[in-house]
Amino acid sequence: MAADRRTHRSHVSYIDKSRNYYGAQGYPQAYQWSYNHDVPFTPLTKPLNECRIGLVTTSFFERKVDKAAVAGSATKEPYAARCDDALGGLYNKDLFWDKDTTHTDDLDTYLPINRLRELAEQGRIGSLAERFYGVPTDYSHRRTSRRDAPQILEFAQEDELDAVILVPL
Amino acid sequence: MSLVARHLEEAGLPTVVMGSARDIVEECGVSRFVYTDFPLGNPVGKPDDVEMQMAITGTALDLLERAWEPRTTVQTPFIWDADSNDDWREHFMKVDDTNREALAAAGDQRRAAQADAKAEGRNRG
């Protein structure tokens, strides 16, 4: 591909876009996005082909199937549900994504349950956990940090996960 | 979501984030990040493109194994629309002279509806 020149960065800044968009709607107070200088890091300590991997999504789970199998009752709370029960798709209509350009009818475009199961069959990972977890997008950093994150950690510990893949829509 | 990844890392669980909102994830700061420069909605690859989904998921696994320090971002090589890749970027949450008045009106309408809902709630006691 030929070299290109640009006066602006090419990737989209959603922080800039959303500030301008909601500002144009008359909301003068811009959202305060999370910023951190320091970042924690835990290395993987065992071979990936012996690891049980978990998945976390921002999508909602439609509790039509076997409610007893779902931990977390209200729709805006973190939940854990069986991967098998997600195969028909999750609920994304209320979330912030580009509905004009694409769709979310293919689960593996935002929650790669089938791909990770194939990778487990190929021996790339030990296994995909039987449950996946959901975290609602919350404008409150406090609720995300103090309520949702500890709950997801608890689920991960119950399922004895070795590593976690998080996929915000 | 990035705040959850940070919490898991602090508790000793390795994580990797797969996403398309690069600035939001990197400002929050995560250990490992697989960035795909796509419209929001399909951070693991295009619909029905199993090969691409497999490649992007595989990159997340590679990062789990090989990243040696935090803030490791890998951008996958995929392009959403090779012919007009700026169209979706410009269209999403667009604000310009063609829609500025409509956006302001929509905001006023929403605030009025919210105020009505609040008043109704008060009347119900």
C-alpha cells in the first residue's frame, strides 16, 4: 500500500467524538473518562495449553433460558451465565456502537465463544470456562470499580480461571 | 470494562482486552490490548469471517503469553473498508452544519421528556 500523509490521527477518538456530540445536544458538562498513569501487570505463569480462559462482555444476557443458571438478577448488575446459553446471541440494542455501519448478529464478532472452543480443540488453550461474565457499561467509575470488578473477580475465582479476555463492544 | 481488567490484574489474574475504542482503553490503561481499527461493534472481527475472528482471538492469546510489561498494545492488520475507510469514521456521531440544529433540538426534547417523567414520578408520590 502506498504511503499516505494526514493532518490528523487516523484512528477515531471516541473521547473527542462523544464530547462534541453530547455538547452539540446541549450537555455542556463533558463525561470524565477514566485515566490512569500506572497500570498493573500479572504475567501468565503456566503454559497456555494448560490454562482455563474466561470471557467478559459488556452485552446483556436475555434471561429467557434457565434463570437458575444465571448469577446476578437485575439487568444492570454483573452476571455469570453459561456459554452454551449465549450461542443464540446477546442483547446489544442499548449499547453504544455503530449501528449504521455494522451489526452484532454474529456472536463471535464480539464474544468469541466458538473461536475459543475451536482453539481449545486445537490445543492452543487448555479450555474455555463453562461460564462467561457480563459487566454493564456504567457511567459511574465507582460502581464499576467497587461493585462490578470485585464481582467478576469472584466469578473468576469460583471458576478457577488462569486468564481472562475482556471484550467491550 | 478496562477498570475491571485492572482489578483482575491487581488480584493476580492475567488479562487481555480486545477492542476498537483505542483512546478509551489506553487512557484508562490496561496490561494487554488487542486493537482492531473497526467501527464499534465487532472488535473480534467482521461478521461471518471465521478466519479473521480466529486471527484476532489468536493475537489476544499471543499477547497473554508474550507481553512482558503493561500497556502492551498490538494493532491487528485488518481494514474495515479498503475503498472508503474514512466513511464510517466520519459518519459516526457526526456533528457539522448539516445536523447541528437537529442535534440541539433532540437534546432539548430529551431534557423535556426527562423533566416530565420526573414530575410524573413526584405526582405519583
